Amino acid sequence: MAFKAFTQTHVCERQEAPKEKDKSSIQCLECYDRNVYIGTKHATVQHLILPSSTSGDLSSCQSKTREGRARKLGSSNPVLQLRAVPLFNHLLVLWDRSITALNMFSLEPVPALKKIQHVSLFEVCDSSLTAQAGCVEMVTSSSRRKVVRIHVVGVDRWEVVKEVPLPQDPVALAVDGTSLCVATGDRYLLCDIESGSSQELFPHNHNRQRVIVTSAGQGEFLLNGPESLGMFVMKTGICQRPPLQWPLEVLAAGVCFPYILTLQPQVLSVYSMLDQQRKQTVSLPGAKGLLSTPDGVLVFTERDIFSLRLVPLEEQIQALVRHKRIEEALLLLDGVQSSRPLDSYKDLQKAITCLAGFVHFYQRGFSEARDLFIKGELDPREIIHLYPDMQSCLGEDFQSRFDHENKGRDLQVLWREDRNTFHHYLAFLGDFLRAVRGTEQDLKCTTEVDCALLRLYAELGDTENLQQLLTFPNDCRLDHCVPVLEQHNRFFALGCLYQSHGKQIDAIKTWVKIADGSHNDPSCSDVYGHIVRTLSQLKDRDTVWKFADWTLQRNQEIGVQIFSNRPPDDRLETQDVLVFLEKFPLALVLYLEFLIYDLSSEEERHHNRLALAYVTQMLKEEKGADLMLTRGKLQQLLWDSKFYDVSAVYERVKSTTLHTEKAILLGKTGEHSQALQVLVHQERDLRTAEAYCYRAAKGQDTEFRQSLLLTLLQIYLSSEDLTSTAVDLLNSNPFFAAEKVIQLLPDSWSVQLVSQFLVRSIRETLHQRRMARLQKALVQAELMQHKVTWMQASKTKFVLDKEQKCKVCQRDLAEPQFACNLLGELMHTSCTGFSAS
């Protein structure tokens, strides 16, 4: 069945004698409430009373239209216009170029209102302001002059209050408030009743019968423009709607928002003001004119009157939906809401928007479907239940509000026969559920959404999104989701699911099985590292201790992070950790390093234990990079730490081959000579011995460093095998004092052997002497400058009065000696110190 915006009802049919048919043909109509007035060709006004109906639908009422009174105005001439003025119960009649006022019910003339002569057109202004003042404005067009007159109509008087001149005689007019739209023989004009100003709109080429000017409401007029265009013009003279292309032979037009109705001799067409498309066609043979009413139009032929009433907008929208014209339904709904708000607008809008989304969904327009589902606030379960393998995610109490049985079967066919296409539908499901998750759409069904997403990700192998879902809080049901993850071998995700639900032990046990090889899940390449990170952040300490042994046995270097990487406010008891790590020596060393270097521990036992642990570790290792690394750490600790027991560590290393370490420890006790002896004769590392002198002298004065180097030189000189080393030490080191070195050198050494040292020493001595002279000269120059300043100041004269007071102590200057500051103020010489302070 075709869509109907209006329903047609036959209101009445006039049965006249054959001789009277031409005389009694209908010329015009007027309607107010259930009262219809007919103006005939033969100067008669007929009152009809329409049947009453609580629903407002004339076709539903069993009673017929009743005839009221009729009044014959004269012997000839047709009635051209009728207008009701309910405020005064007046019916204004244009007949024989004059306006007559009749009573709306008795059709008797109103005695106080005399005819207005020489009128070709008239219109009543529907203004609430004039009605409140107890009067109504009426606009008339003179049949003799090119003017329109403004009348004020009262219950017993009417008078002209203004005239507005026109360039041509009007052939049609319409009024809206203070705005008057007039059609002349070749153009349309817009006039302002109050100011009398006029504005030309556009020309036309219609004959008198085809000119159309009618009010469209809200300060807008509908005109029959050039090239058969229905033009909407605002009272400001601008067009805010696109023109409507309508047929050539339009006799009349009316507006019943949101539709425009155009009348042709045989048919009435209904166009939408929202998209300018024709929506309905009604066959009306012999139609002559129409009259707009609040809920539709009345159309008349010579004998019949038909009522076209607007179908309730909710019904229209629902009918469009049934006809699968979803976009039109949405357009109509949005278009009428601003002008005729519907109580059920929001619910209708959501339902229709969702239906439009389903149309796009089944046509694989997934992007549009997603946006419409979100806009329509579709319950996510409506989408989930369409997928055959997802229906287990829904509760038993869910009932769909939409009828898509056949479409649901289509998805089931795709699921079985075309997995590639079905894969696109699965991708859409994930995209839509991710978009609504956490929004108000998700509030009532968070569990179903999360379960569906988990199942979807598991089936698609979407590891990234699956991890993101389970890493954060979720509402997945364990009884549903655990079997799904196990079925798809998603054991790492299964652990994350347990963890997100607070089952930490179950989570770690699951991951341990992956690390041990009991479960095969390649989705996480570093399960062991994930376990360590989890334990390091876990608040439940019992769980940490439960898995600590397994973690350290697998990898001490990484496993110790469960203790060292914990948050600062949740660290485990240090002594408990140290006791536990006794059987894990590498982890123990790493944890002690963490205590000393990261936490800056100053406890002697920690420093001692780390040093002894280094020693033990080195004695077990014979060679290799690890040995060098550990030895470097030990030496660094022995040099830098101030908190270990030197004697305890020395007792541990003195019987070992760790000679460099013994030298460092001897140096810590001040036995530098013995330390150098160890490095030179036991370690036999001369470069380390020289470096020792610089390291031990760090932070000391130059003399201390010279004494260490002299001690090293003496050791070299005491051994004949080290003569060349002693020479190299002298020649390469600039810190020796020549007078002390000469006293140590053997008499057998030639000057040439130590010439390089002597030359450098002499140069250094000369340089220091010259620098001292230069410094002395600079000081003398500065002193001279001060003397000049003093001499210049001493030549200044000061006047000392008897009552002159000291600037500092404010006592009299009674002695001949006084001082003066830079500002020339006098003071006692004893007060200069106070002034400076």
C-alpha cells in the first residue's frame, strides 16, 4: 500500500435541479472549526456544519454533514471570497465588488457595518496583538485605484486607517502580521503595512488564474514563481528554502507543514518541504480550488467538497518505516520536531535511527551502520544476538525489540557457507562494541558486551585487543569465558582474565604452566618476565613468597626484581629477603647492590656482605668477562664505600691472590707504602700502582700526592729490575719536587738519564718563579692605585665645627683625628668599623 500523508473524505455533494446547476456551482469556501461556508456562482452563501468526531477523523463518524442557513445576496454575480472573523462572529463576503458583513450563524447582515464599496480583493490579518485590542485588521484592494487599504474591524465598526500605493493593480494578495505580499499583472511585491514601504521581489509571466500568493506561516509566503517554481519568500525578502518544481497548470497551493499541496484540474499533489519530493497524489476530477485548514485542506469542485486531513505524524513515520523508507522517516522526524514537537520524538528518533542502521548493516555499509546505531543508542545485545556463535553471551531474559528473523538467517547462512564475508561482519561487531563499551549504551549490558568481545577476539586471533580488554577491569563471566579461552589455547589471556577478577594465584599458576611448557601459547613471548613484573607489583605478599622460589630458580638475575622493583611504599622486609636469598648467590649480590646503590643504605652489614659476596664470587670464577666485571665492582666498592669493616674484608682477602684489593684495603688503613709494595711486587702491575697514587690522593693536597709518588719511586729504585720503570715515572710525571728526587737518585745515574725530568723541573721552577713575580707586580700596582686614591682624598678640605657630631654614634667630634666615608660624612676613627658593618 502506498504511503499517505493525507486521508481524503467526501464532505458534501450539492444536489440541485438541472436548471440551477450552473448557478449553484461552488466558487469559494471558508472554514472555521466545524463550520464551512460556501460561496456560489449565483450570489448565495451556504452554511454547512461538519460532523463532530473526538478523533478529528471525518471518515470515522457515522453522521453526515448538516446544512445550516443559506442567504441569497442578490440576483447575480458570484461570491468571490469569504472570510470568518470568529472574534466578532462575523462572516465577511466579497460580492459584487463590495464587502458585506454577515453573522456567522444566522447569516443575517450586521446592521452597524455598512458595505465597503469598490473592492477587488481582501484578506483578514490574523494578528494576536490586534485581537487583544478588541479589533481585527483587514487589507482590501481597491477596484478603482492602485492602492491597498488597511481597515480596523470591530464588532460594530470598521474604518480605513492607512493606504499603501502600488505601481500596478493587484491580482492576488496574502498577509502575515504586518507584512503584505501582493501579486500584480507581471511581478510580486512585498509591502510593510506599518511603514508603507514596498520591495519588488521578482517578475512572473502567469495569467490571473495561475498567480498564487498564500501565507506559509512563520513570516513566510508561497508564490508561483517563474518557470513553474514554487518560491518561499520570507517577510524580509529572502528565501530560506530551495524552490519547488511543480506542474505548469497549478490552480492553487496551500501549506500544511511539512507539506505543500498543489491543485491541478484533475489531481492534487503533495510535496515535502523537507526534500522537495512528491509524496502523494490524489485524483480529484474537476477540482477548482482549495482552502487551507489547520490540519489539512478543503478541495472543492463545482458540486463537491473534499477534506484532506493530515495523517498524524507518528503514523506517517511508522508507515515510512514499514515501507523501508528509513531515510525519509528520519528526515520527516527531524524536520517536524522544530515546528511541531512530538511527545514521543526521542523514542521515535532512536528507533528509526536504529532501523536505518540495520538497513546499512545488512547492505554491508558498516561505517554508516555503526554511526546510526550509536546515535540511536541501540542496545548492544540487539547486534550480539544476530551472530549465531555469540548468542551464548546473552542472558535468557533478553528479548529483541526488532523484527529481523530473515536477516538473522542470512547471517547464519554466511556463518556456515561464506566465512570470508562473515569475517567482515565479525570485524564490524568488534568495532561497534568497542565504540559503545564504557558509554551509557553499555550500562545495562556490560557483561554481555565484554563476553562477546572476548569471544570475538579469541576467534579472530586478535591478541592485542584481547590483552587490552583483559588488562583493565572488565565484566567478563568466568563460567562463560574460561572455556572459550581454553578452547582457543589462549592461556596467557586466561591468566589475565583471572588477574582482572582478583584471582592472582590462579593467574600466576596459569602463566607458570606456560613457562614450564605444560601449556602452549605463543601469544606472549616473555611469560616469565610478565610473571616477574606481576609479582613485583603485587600487594598480596603471601602470593609473592609462594612463587618466589620458582621465580629465582628459573633465573636469579631477573627473578630478584620481584624484590628490587617493588613500589617504594610496599617493599618487603629487607632481612627476610636477605635470608631467603642465601641459596641464590647471584640474586643476593644484585639485591645488595640495589640496597646500597639505589636505596643508599649506610648499614655496615650490607656493605660488608656485598664486599664478601663479591670476593666469594670471584674466587669461584677463574676467568672471563664476568670475573673482570665482578672485580671492577668490588674495587669500586672498596674505594668508594665508607661503611664496610676494613679489617673484616682484609682478613677475607689477605690469603688470596686479590692483591689489588689488598692494596686498597691497606690504603684505607693508611698503610700506603705497604699497599704500593703489594701492587709492585705481588700484583706486578706497575700501571695500577701509579694509578693507586692518584686515586688515594683524590681529595688531598698536592704534597700528599707527591709523597705517594716519591714512595713509589723509592720502591722502584730499591729494585734493579725496575730502574727503567723509575726513569719512566720521573720523565712522565710532573708532580715531583726536584730537590727531593735528586736526594734519592743513585750516584751512578748520569745526568743524561734524568735530563728530561731535570729540564721539565727547571722549566716548572722558572714558570712558578715568573708567575710569583707577576703576581707580586700586580699586587704592587693595586697597592699603588690605593695610595693614589688615598692621596687624592687627603687633599680634600673638611670644616669641623664645635658642634659637629659623629655620623655613627652622634656624639661630638672632640679630637683632632677623624675619619670620612665616601659620602663625605665625618665620624670618629673608632666608629669606622661600625660604619662598615
